[in-house]
Amino acid sequence: MNQDTLLAKDHPLREDIRLLGRLLGDSVREQEGEAVFDCIEQIRQCSVRFRRDDDIAARRELEGMLDALSREQTIQVVRAFSYFSHLANIAEDQHHIRRSRAHLIAGSAPREGSLARAVQNAFEAGTANAGVLVDFFDSALVSPVLTAHPTEVQRKSILNCETVVARLLDERDRMQLTPEEAEANHEALKRAVLTLWQTRMLRTAKLSVIDEVNNGLSYFQTTFLRELPRLYAGLEDRLAKADPMLGSPELDAFLQVGSWIGGDRDGNPFVTAGVLEKALAMHCEVALGYYLDELHILGSQLSLGIGLVSASDALLALAEASPDRSPHRSDEPYRRAISGIYARLAATHLALLGHAPVRHAVADAAPYASAAALTEDLDTLHRSLVANGSAALARGRLRHLRRAVKVFGFHLAPLDLRQNSDVHERVVAELLEVARPGSAYAALDEAGRCALLLEELDTARPLASPHVRYSDETEGELAIFRAARQAHLRYGTAAIRNCIISKTDDVSDLLELAVLLKEAGILRPLENALDVNIVPLFETIGDLENAAGVMARIFSIPRYRGLLGARDHTQEVMLGYSDSNKDGGFLTSGWSLYKAEGELVEAFAAHGVRLRLFHGRGGSVGRGGGPSYQAILAQPEGAVQGQIRLTEQGEVIGAKYGNPEVGRRNLEVLVAATLETSLRPASAAPTPQAFLDAMQTLSDAAFTAYRGLVYDTEGFERYFWASTVISEIAALNIGSRPASRKKTTAIEDLRAIPWVFSWSQCRVMLPGWYGFGSAVEDFLAAHPDDGLALLQRMNAEWPFFQTLLSNMDMVLAKTDLAIASRYAELVKDVVLRDAIFGRIRGEHQATVEAVLRITGQAELLDGNPLLKRSIRNRFPYLDPLNHVQVELLGRHREVAEAGGTDERIRLGIHLSINGIAAGLRNSG
């Protein structure tokens, strides 16, 4: 695609950005005055000139202007540039929608990554027909899982404002507006941008877990409840069109959105049994509220008179059982049936949640025992309409409602439980010591622990006694599992399906959780029943290397294999991208994950167990982020098998699912990649051994370089805390979870999320690339004749290596060491600063050169011109924010050293964190 074509296609995007920029400027001028506007505009023009022309004089002028700002001016500048980044994000999302729609309207071939393209490819390749795909989806599982982590810095109120702006831009695209309508749209946009400017960007209080639950639920209300049924309908129609003999297939609920929010206890003391119960109730209320609203509208639409349309006996019976006795609807059986369904669902609302819905039913009715019972009544409506010539009516709102109930049930989203294995160990040790004094569980070796745990799993006798007062930790853990059991009885077992064990390193970690599940009746040994998946999470480099061995050993235990029979002989394993990266660096983390997956595939196949991998990916490349489509396609052969779960974290949730249409496209990408990966023919030739050997050599060298800097360099910890905003991030009200697992400044104790987020803020992005450059240098020195050609072949032929380089290419493009050097100046120890930043600068140069040589690019992101232009266009608006942040950090720390505090400086720092995160988009 030539430059002129790209410019023409991007013209509407540039126009939208200019429009939103003008409206933001108008708001600033009207609200803050001409002087503030002029100051911001001068800074903007100077920053653009510096970035465009690489003008050193412009940079000095920019720095002088920013340094001369008063505190109040600083805050206004930070707010203006931050809000511009937010508006630019909206415009880019809208442009993606615009281009997708143009593609569909033109009727050209489906784009790569789309579900339509994946289905078409399967047909054309002969790997599947429509019937095979129906069977595939009936056994598939694709599940993005929302998690609450402290990188989503946006307030819900800001997101609401942005939703209005997005809707109004979309209206301009989709409709041919009259001059009056265009004026009204422009006025509405102006109001929306003004509201955004006048809305407080930061939270005044730290988020509670329930706040996080509520934020997560907003994406179900805006996107998932409506877009998932549409996605299913589109896929079913495509399959029916491909093979009319299928009729109208109704796929099983293979695509589901899960959540950790309210169930993830690892390092979060605020997730209690009470919080879990509240979160589950909030889930239920959102689901039932949606169904009730849809039924209310459906009742107004299906005004079919019995003299004009027929009805099945089952439908007539449903209408007769309805408490609706209005004479005005006596000849409208569909409406009466819907009134009855509504009444029963309203009664279910009261039974499950303790209060009636806002819109009351026509009369009392018996509640539904399960979501399946509600589905059966809706299916009765559907079958009657189809059988009596009204199939078109069954394909509208009713179709989407039926699908929603099948996907979301009464629980809305499966809520995972997660806890650290150390906690499970302490709890089990205490329970055993009380029940069997002298057992000294913690002192036993692995074999002794497993033997003792298996004894407990062979009996239905509980360990815990109601007559004993245990430690607060043990009481809290037991309460969580009991609450989970009650949730199963109330909402169904789909409400909580997975219990995840962080820091799994051996078989006893899985058996400890099994014993605790038995205590709550979630595992029932006499029935060989297990109501949840026991999911080990392997996180560190060492744990990933041992993962396959651990699973092979536990599969050799008959008691555990018997329990897997209750889980369809499927075992889920979670892989941790974030901690493995912090532990071993980007390259070694990626390679260790790849190898672990391949080894798990072999171990599971040997034991006849189906593998489902759960990928704990973050938003940034340093935490396993990057395009999901390429990441799934790059999985080792056999690692997907039609089932995959992956986390969606931090600001990525808003970017992917805040806009309904963008959200649907991202869901389609996950399904398409899973389908393509699962159905691709087995490779005739395995990955060449030369590729594997080279990758191992690179990984070993990168690991040495990364560990040498981060863990083996004296003073690195001090450098990190001084040169980044980690201290200030810890003080932000952006999550319920502490930034560190312990009250230390040790890198080992720091959570991976603020670790990556801090490096992103100062534009170093170190976790996404460090170690690769020196590894390649060493490799080429050892293979001077053919080393580069081999690496280039790996990039051309091996999706894993290609994806790794593509992600590194992106993160290097967002790195700016000129700006990073300003942050380094915050380190007062000059010798330490020069030593460490010098190593970072040298490794960065080597890494950029390595990526360019291997990919054959002249510049970073030459292979992705759209992203390249997007990043470059953002830099002029990020540079002032970074500069101001550095200045404010210096002032803040000077005041703190003198024993004081300045809330305006602190506010400016936190605003700048927000703005830089928005501009980078995938910063944590």
C-alpha cells in the first residue's frame, strides 16, 4: 500500500482528531481563559516542531516553557495534554470501526484476524466443513477473563464521558446528517468534550474491591451482554448458509467472559468471603436486570393475536399458566406467556437477591429453579413462532435473549478464585495439627506431604471442627470456600468454576487445595465429585521448567485422576507471563513459556488428559501483552486444542471492550485465532532443531544480561526507586491491591504490574526488550558466517520468533531514551546513575540494531506503518507530560526530604501518570 493510499484512508481519522482537538481547545479557552489556552498551544506547537524536525532549539525552547510554569499552569497543561490523548484514543477506535465497515460494505475478502476469514479459510483449505465446525464449537471454550490490577487509572466517570464522545463520532459516520442534524451533533460533541474537561480525572479515595467489581460489570452492561449474542448469531448464520442441510444450528456457549474481580485473594487481604458473596450478587443482579428489561421490550413487540397467528400447545399452556389476566391481552398468548416469564424471573430476582426488581411483575409467581428452566420457557416461545410461520420474529430480540441466558445464566460470568500456595500450605498445616497433633505437616518432605494429603482425600471426614477457634487466616480461607459452596447452590456451579493456585511448584500444592475444597463440600470423595477445576499457576522461570513434571506426577495418582473424570478428563494449567518476565526478562520468559507449553502437551498426551491453557497475559509486552491474534497463532502445536483462556488486564480492558463494536471485534479475533490454530494441519516437519538451539542460546545469554542488571548489580534497586514513579504509583488510588507483596523495596517482592508500569511511565520499557541486544551480539560473534541468516530465517518461518520480534519492535518504538535520561537525573548518586543508565543505553542501542538487522527494516515499525504513524503522532503530546512529570517528581521529593508535602505537586504527578498511560495505551 503506497503512502498516498494510506494518507487517503487516514484522512477521516486526522479530521476527527482535529475536530476533537479544536473542541478541547475551545473548552480550555472558555473555562480557563485565553492566557492558559495560548500557553498550552505554544507548548503543543513547540513539541510538534521538535518531534517533526528533530530540532534541538525547539527542545530547549520547550523545556524552558515547561520549567517556567507555575503549579496551577502545570496542572492545566497536564490536564490538557492528557485529555487530548484520551480523545485521540477515541478517534483511533472509531477509525478502526470505520475501516472495518468500509471493508464489509465493499464486499472484499474478510480481513486477517476476523472470524469470517477464519471460517472461510477452513472451508477453502478443506480442513473443515460446516458440520465439522459445529462439532468444533460444541466442544470449544474461548474465555477472556477480566482482572482488576492497578494499571487501569481511568475513573468510570471519565470512561462514561468518552463513551458519549464515541457514540457521537459514530453517528457522524453512519448517518447522512442534514445541516440541522449536523449542527446538533456538533453541539452535542462540544458538550461532551466540555463535560470531560470539567470531570475530575483522578479518584479522591482508593478503590475498594467492590468498586473494582462495579467497574468490571460496566463492560458487561455496555458490551458483552449485547455483543456476544450478536457474535453467536452471525457465526450460526454463516454456518447455516454454508450448509443448508444443517438447518439453523444453535452452538453451545463456547465463548464466555470470566472474571477474577472479587475472587482473586493472592496478596489482596480485602477479598473476603463477604466481598465474594457481594460480588456474586452484583453479577446476578446485572444478568437478571438485563433479562427483565429485554422481556419487557419483547412483550411490547410480540403483540400477536391468536386469530391472526397460531400457537403451539406448549405456548398456549405457558400463556394459560401466566398470572396475567388482563382482558386486553386475552387473545395475545405470546404476550401473556412473556408476562408469565417476567413474573417468574422477577420472583427469582427476589429469591436470589432479597429484593424485587424496579419494574414489578403483573402478579406473583413461582421463581425459576435454574437458568435452564428460564431457557426452556424462552425456547417454547421460539419453537412456537418457528412452527407457525413467524420464524423471522424468532430471529430478533428473542434470539439474542435466548443466547444471553445460555451464556450468562443467573451468574453472568464465572468468577475464579485464586490464592497463593503458601497460604494453602499454612491453612492445611494448621487444620492437620489440630486434628492430628504432631503431624508437623510443614516439616514433611514432598512425599510425606502427599501421602498425608491423600489419606485425607480418601475420607469424607472433615478436618475442621466447629468447636475450634483457628487463626484469622485459616478462618478466612475456610469462609471463602464455604461461600463458594453456597454460591453453587444459589446460582449454579457455573458461578465459580476455577480455583487457581499461585506459585505452584509441586504436587502437594494441588492436593492441599483439594483438601480445602473437600472441607466445603466442593470436592466429595465418596462420589468422586469435584465441582471446580483445580488450576496450578506456574509463574517463575524455574516453575515453568518443572511444570510438565509436576503434572505428570499428579496424573500418576489414581485419586486425582478419578477426580478429573468429574471435569471431563480436562485439566487446566495457568502460565504466568508477568512474574516470569520480572524473574528472567522478556526473551527468557517467552522462551520458557513456549517450552513449557510444548512439554505440557507431551505430558498430557501421554496420560490421556485434555489440556486447557490459561494464559496470564498483561497489557504491556513486558507482561505478555501484544496482539492476541498473533499470540495465539504462535502457540506450539497442540497447545490450544479448541480451548483457551487468557486474562485481560488493566487499561487494556477499556481499550478492547469499552466500545461495543470494538469489543465485538476483539472477541471475534480470539475466536478466529483459536479456530485457526486448532484446525491447522499438523506440521509435516517440526520446528527445525537449529531454530530451537539458537533460541536456547539467545535465551541463556539474555537471561544472564537481564539478571546481571536487575538482580546482581549493586544499587539497582535504589536506581529503580529513584528514577521511576514507582513510589507515586503505589500512592495512587488505582487499585485495591498493594503494589508490593511485602513491606520492602526489594525487586523480588514488587508485583510485576507496577514494575512494568513504572518503566513504561519513564519511557524505558525495559521489561519488554532488555537482554535481547547483547544476546544477539554474542550469538553473531559465535556464528559469524551464518548466524544472521539463521535468525532471519527464524523470523520468516517461525511464528513464535516472529511474534516475539514484532512485540519487541512495538515496545522499542515507544521507548525514548532521551526522555528516559531526564528520569535518570533524579538519581542523586552520579556514579550509580551513569553506570546503570549507561548499561541501559548500550543495551537499547544493541537491541534496536538487532531487531532491524533480523527483520530487514530501515526503521522500527516499518512493517506496521499504521501503528508507526499512530505512535509518532502521539509523541508530541506525551513529551510535555514526561517533562512535567520529571520536574514535579524532583520538586515533590525535595519537599518530602524537608519533611513537608505539597498536594498540588502530588496532584500534578498523578495527573501526568494518567495522561502518559492514556497516550501509551498498553503501559501496564
